[in-house]
Amino acid sequence: MITAIALDLGTTAIKAGLLSEGGTLGGVVARAAPGVAADGGHYESDALAYAAAAEAVLAECLAQTTARPPLGLCSQRSSFLIWERASGRPVTPLISWQDGRGAESCEALRGKEGVIRDLAGLPLTAYYLAPKLCVLLRENPSWRVRLASGEWLMGTLDTFLIWRWTGGRHYLTDASMAARTLLMDIDSQQWSPVLCELFDVPRRVLPEIRPSAGWALQLDNGMILRASVSDQSAALVASIATEQPEALVNLGTGGFVICYLPHGRNAPDGYLRTLVWQDSAGRAHFASEGTLNSIAAALAPYEVDACRVEYLAQDDIFCLAEPSGLGAPYFRGDLGLSFSAPVDRLPVQRVAALLLEGIIFRVARILEDLHREFGIERVYLSGGLSGLPCLRQGIARCVPFADTYRLTQPDTSLTGAARLAAGAPLADGRCAEKVDISQRVPGLPEKYARWKVWLDGLLC
């Protein structure tokens, strides 16, 4: 028996899958998302092409069952567009979360960075919606008038598709998506008048914020939308349990290390305070998050699949492997892809191993902080890069305080969204295998200790 269907609106792929009564996800259908064009720091794609692709994937998945199960939606965060209310025609392309056009508005607000972080739980960065929207409205004053009058609408990808799939009857988003705009007060889960004023965004143009689950929204195709959440949140609820000493390490295009915050606790200095999801009773579930930026881009020129564990810790060259700057807890745009010594004469395999070390060590240091603050005892690895033995072994070796596992369940975002839609236990029944550390990695923990000293020197 099928209990739910989920749709994952990713940056590079759109997927749908069916959740069985036993908690297994199957019947997964995937299609490449429309390409994102990059031009001078602008990252844009065709919103209508994206909607058509999402509708086709959902229809193909539904064709596998005669049931009409409830739908759970998960979406890439911070990508947004403006569209006409009357016609549904986009005014702008779908502006990706990767887009950097908001950098100018971020620089103008550096003096308010502490206020923004306290309210939103996030750093001031152009990745989020508010800085980009601020620039668009400043460059196009007439757009503000049209948005304020209701002639035009603005929202993240989930908001646009829900509006489209309900014939324009519902203009809304959920708390986890709103939390990644830099416009929501993370404590009240409502749009913040202070943040809206700082970014010069009229609060009345923003969609309604709802809890992430417990919906009963009738779609025009006959389905009932039961839950909507950000893709990262969906992956988290499928992977680790609340109120348990567990952390999730996701290693993909970028990376993040995250654990649920105990009730009443805040994130350590520098770490993101992430609103994971808000349940149907209105209770918000928070997490502490460290981030790694663009690690896949750093590894792309190298055959990292061929890297063996014994290639690690072969010298005393240290590395940072984040081309777009260090993420949380450091937020240093001036420290990105770099080495402590020249590497141009090294074999490419050695350079690849150094990059992998840079990722391992950043993950390990974040986990050390989370262990010290929250007593982390179990670490779960996910994402495409977690398939690399070097990364798995290296992380397990550098975090002796915790058992390390690799999640073998595919499509965790789909699973999490489906479980929210079905009202099923969230991290129940996850599939994971313990990382075997019987193979020694001589010198790696010692090199990690020296790397920390090197990084601290750079940060100072």
C-alpha cells in the first residue's frame, strides 16, 4: 500500500517517489532540471520549463499506482522569481540561490550584521533571497509598485508552484523555506518588520507562512498537499532523530554538518541556527549547522574516485577546499581554495588527496564543536561525495568520540518529504552501515592537529 508521494525540486534534478506502508521509498522517477545559465554572477533558469518538468515527473510517478496518496513537497532553498498574478507569466527568470547579485546590498548592511543574525539566525550573504530582491527593487522602482498593488507576486519555487497548482488560490510558503530568505524572524516564524525594513522589502508583498506539515491543500490535479519543506530539512528529518546525540554530514555540491538543538539551547558562536521544520502544532524544530562551500567544484578537475586512503597524510602541506570562501562558523570570503605551500609541481593525485584532507578536517572540526556543545555520539554521512572511501575513512579516523555511519538509503530528501506527508515516524527505519576503520591511516589524526594550528593562524 502506498502511503505518500514526494516531489523533490532540486537544482540539477527533479525527482518523485512513492512511500510504502512499510516505510520504503520506491518507484523513483527523475529528470534533469532545466539548465541554470551563469553570466557575470547571475544564475538563472526558465521557471515555466521547470514547472513543466516537475509536473511531468509527478505525473510519471503517479502513473505507477492507482491510489492518490498525499503529496509531500521539498524544494531548493532561496531560488525565487516574480510573476504576474493575472496570467501566471514570469516577470523574471527563476533566480538561483547561487546568484550573487545581492552582494552590493549585503555590503551596505554590514553594520547591521549582528541584528540580522540575531533575528534570522543566518549570516548576511547574497545566497539568500532578501539581498537579491533588494537589488532588483532598487534597480526597477516600478516593480515595487506592482508588487505592492498585488498585480505581481514574488516567491520561492515552492510558492510559485503551489500558487500555479491551486489555480492562484493559495499564495504561501512554509516556515523552513521562509527561514532561508533573511526576512523571517526565526523565533516567531513570521516576517520580521525590522528585516523587511533593512532590506527595503514591503512586508505585504510576501506570502503567508504556514507550518511545514499538517496541510490539507487541494491541488487542481486532484491531489492533496500535506507537507512542504526545504530540501535540506527533508533530508535531515529522514536521517537523524530529534533529542538524540546524532549529527548529519551531507557532502554534495556543498557540504553541511548539522545536529538538532536541544530545547532552549542556541547554536554556538558562528554556527547557523537553522529552523528545520515546524510541525502542525506550531512547534519549531531547530538545528545547529556548519557549512562547507562549493566543495564539489574544488574536486571536479581531479579523479577523486581513484584516491586511496593511504594517499592521505603523506606530507605537511595543508589545504582549504572551499573555492567560494569558508562557510560557517567562519564566514571568510578571503579564505577559499588555498594551500600552505605551492602544489603546481605535485602529481595531480597528491593534490586531490590534499583537497580531500581539507574537507575531512573541516568536517572533523565542526563535529568536535558539536560534540563539545551537545555530546554528539553518532555521525551519519550522506550525499554523493560520501561514497568516496577516503572521505569516509578520514572523517571516522578524525572523530574518535563518535561512531560514524554512511546512510545507504537513496533520495533522503524524497523520503523525508514523504514521511512528513504521511505523518510517519521521521528517522525511523533509516538504512545505514558503520564505517569500518580497521584500515589504518597513519599520521592522519596528527596531521589534523597540525592543520588546526595552521587554520587558526590564517583566521587570526
